[in-house]
Amino acid sequence: MTTTKAEALTALILSARGNRPQSLANAEAEEVLNIALALLIELSVSNDRIDRLERMVAALRDEPVSALRDVRYDGEAAQERQEAMEALLARVLRIMLDPRVQPPAAAAS
């Protein structure tokens, strides 16, 4: 039976012993910071892969990488890209956009 990367990571986490060290006074803030740092690492890996692909495509097309990076879209393609960006922002900021969430001051009173 083959173990997936996710299963291996889960097994590693479950094998940890003792309490997880905490640096910040607020556990929730530390959790958010840890998630943000993990996302930063994932983004760095993705950017590295994109860079390698751009360089490979540029070499195959015998043109500079800047020619690929400077492509500008218009018309339907530009509209589709704009809609995809807006959908991404809505997903990422969904907690802030949710009308059911009360502001911190209102929740405390």
C-alpha cells in the first residue's frame, strides 16, 4: 500500500510528543501566523515552479523570458482573468465578507 504525502504528514504530526511550543501570548494569533508562514512557503515553491516553466517555454520558443512575462490580455481573456481574481479574493476574504460575523466590539458587548 502506498502512503500519500498527506498521509505521511498526518502521521508525522500525530507522532509528535509533548506540548507544541508557543511563542505568542494569544494561541489564535500564533495559529494564524503559522498558517500564513506555511502559505508563504507554498507560494515560494509555486513561484519557483512558475519561473522554471517560464524559462523552459522561453527556451523552446527561442525568446526572452520577459516576452512571456510581459504578455497582456484584452477582451474576453482579460475579463476571465479579472473574474478569476475577484473570485479568489472573495474566497480568501470570505470571513471578512460574511454578514453573519459581528465586529469584535459588538461581540464583546
